[in-house]
Amino acid sequence: MATYVLVHGGGHGGWCYHKVARLLRAKGHEVHCPSLTGLADRAHLVRADTDLETHIEDVARLLFYEDLSGVILVGHSYGGMVITGVADRVPERVGHLVFLDAAHPSNGQSLVDVAPEMMAYARSTSRMVDGVELAMWPSMEIVTMMGITDPAEAQWMLDRLTPQPWRTMEQPLNLRNEAALRAIPSTDINASWSTRQPGAATTRVAYPSSQVWEIDTGHDLMLTEPEQTAAMLLRLAPA
């Protein structure tokens, strides 16, 4: 039995993995789908100081308190920033990193550095709420950008998206144990839509992966192609 920890991307929550998690659990694996502080079912916990380090700590603490080790740690989109930080902090608990159409930060980089075009768009939507700068406000435009085309699913997703604290996107990643991080096996599962976007290659050169797979779909591949996504993740489970 493998243990999967699935970390969502910007504006999302653990809810976005419901299809993939069900498929993995049906094969007998343990699956955790945490929502990061300030998002989704934890949106009420947002504070002015919620940043990338907060989200790294969210997942690192989950691994500790659930006593998890050898986990297959998956990060989608912004989640690539988070899982890189988690693997740097607690490499002894991570068995494999999976970048699910995700950011690949180097030490000192923020999401703004890794994905400048998307972050320029996100910043253009930001506004202050109770002293917190929130960006990527939910809209059908964002849903469409994620590759969701079915009207019912698009509305379902729109109802669950939440704006994200801007600090999480502009704070640079501070790596402390880079040698241990780089020693962890990794896999990229890319969406074909994203690899065709301007600047996409820059998100994939910082962390040379042991293998790269691709699914012909939009950015939210865990929602648009859950069966293929789950099948690829199952390849990484111990024999």
C-alpha cells in the first residue's frame, strides 16, 4: 500500500482531488487531500501573514502528526512550490515527488518568478479584504483557463474556488537542505495545454525530473482526466 498526499494549486482546495482520490483508494492506497490555510474549507483561517511558509508548514505538520513516511507527495500548479518546500524541510518523510503540471522553483524563487504571466494576471485581480491582499478571485474566466468545459462541472468548480493570499505567490522559497531534496526521485505529469503556453518551459527546468509524462488535456488534469491522472500516479506505487 502506498501513501499519497495530494496538494492542490492556487485558489483550489482538497476538494479538487475527489475523483483521483476515490480511484487511488479503490486500489487500497492511503490518500490525504489537505486544504491549505486560507483556502477552501480553511478559507476562514486566512490572515495577513498567510504565506508560502504557512502552506509548507501545513503539509509538513500533516506528515508529522499522521506519522507518514515514504509518501508520494503530489503538487498541482502552485502546489509545486509547496511540495518542494516540504521535501526540503522533511526529506526523510518523502519517497517520491510528483509535479502535476506544477511550478518548479529554484532556491530564492517565488511563484511570481516561476510563472510571471499568470501572476501578472492574478495581481490584476487582487484587492484588500480585512487587511489581507487576495488574488485570483473566482470567475468563470479562471475556470475556463483551467480547462473545464462541461457547464455543470464548471459551475461546481466556480462555487468552490476561493481567492488566495497574494503573499503566498510573492514570497521566495527558502531551501535549507537542497542536497537531500534533489536526491528524492521525482516525476512530472504535464498537461499538454500548459506545455504550449508562452514561458511554460521555464517552469520545468529548475528541478530535473527522473521521468516526464504528459496528458492531452487542460491545466486541471485531476478534474478533466482523473482516470489517466490516477493511472499515472498508480505507476509510482511500490510493487
